[in-house]
Amino acid sequence: MKIREVTEIALMTAVIIVLGLIPPIPLGFIPVPIVLQNLG
């Protein structure tokens, strides 16, 4: 792997981790809360 590829993988992993730290958004009309980690 090239250094650029490893850097991109590390950055995307960090983004997913940070989005996972944000608490879920509960909506009353669906039983499953919206989680920002899904955007990663």
C-alpha cells in the first residue's frame, strides 16, 4: 500500500469514529433512531 492510501483509510476511519460519538437522534414516528455514523 502506498502512504496516500493508508492516510485516506486512517482519515475515513477517524471520521466514522467521530460520527459514532454523536448521540443518536430519536424520532417519534419511527422506532429506530437516526445515527450520524451511517453518513460515514
